[in-house]
Amino acid sequence: MEHRRFGLRRILFVLLLLLMLGLLALYIFNSPKEMILRFGVRNSFVLTFFIAAIGAFTSMTKFSAYPMVIAMVAGGLNYLLVGLVAGLGLAAGDVLFFLFGYSARDLAGYRSRKKLERILTRIQKLRTITVQVLIFIYIACTPLPNNLLSGSLAFTGYPFRKAAIPLILGDIAFCTLVAWLAYKGISLV
């Protein structure tokens, strides 16, 4: 069973590596405007969503979404829509990772569960709004991997319904900020 799981991880790694190399080639050999013309506006938004979602879930960081956001804005798409779509894509990846972390919680041993319960007890001593503001600030204001936070919260057993809104709003705010900065940078050139 473990051997099969290791083989699946290798296949997933190779597929993700090929996806990243393909995206890199796409960025190198095509200007942003050519990409928009090739994919079309609607497909560009779909591509942005999926690249952001895959990047958020698989790479443990949201950095793979940045070049896509910048390229789409440079290609002439509305920066607010690009920020919204990419933010929703990152949020979808974060939600998947949260659910993954929540399900992995059952795999923890007895000692680990006790430590997780103590961490959750400390978090729950804070007011809910305080925790939600801290989640939003972390997601919206830092380029650090969202999965560190969402996975940790899920693994400790923090309720998804309390973390969902700040996660989603933080992703949208950060991607919209990146898109706006790209728009402003392009307009200066």
C-alpha cells in the first residue's frame, strides 16, 4: 500500500513539473497579449483560476499565481476581474488544503493529538473575530504560503466555518493588490 502511494506521489510530481515547465515555456515564448489572443478572454480567466487553485494546493505557496496575474493584466484584462478570479482560485486551493489537513488529523498519533488539542484550546481562548482578523492579515498582507496557516488550523481542528471567510477574502484582497500593482506598473511604462 505504501509503495503504491509513493508511486502515485512520483507521478503527481512529474505531472506538476511538466505543468510548471509548460507554463514557463508559455511565458517565455509568448507575450501576455499573445496569450490573451490565443486563449481568449474567457478562457484566460478560467486558466487564471485553475493555475491559482493548483498552485495554492500543490506547491505550498501562492507564488505560481503571481506570474499568471501579472501576465493577464499585462495582456489587457481588467485588473479587478483578474484579482477576483485569481483570488477565488487561490481560495479554492486553500479550502482543498484545509480539508486535506482536517482529514489528515485522524492520522496523528495519541501524543500528537494531545498537542493539537492544547493548541486548539489556546486558539479558542481568543475571540473568534481576533482569530479571523489574524487569518485575514496573514493571507492578505504576506506573500508567505497560505497552506502553512490553513493546514495548521485544520490539523488542530479549528472549525472551517470560522476560517473560510477570512481565507477567501484574504486571497481575493492579495491577488487584487498584485493585479493593481501590475496595472499601475504597466501604465508607468
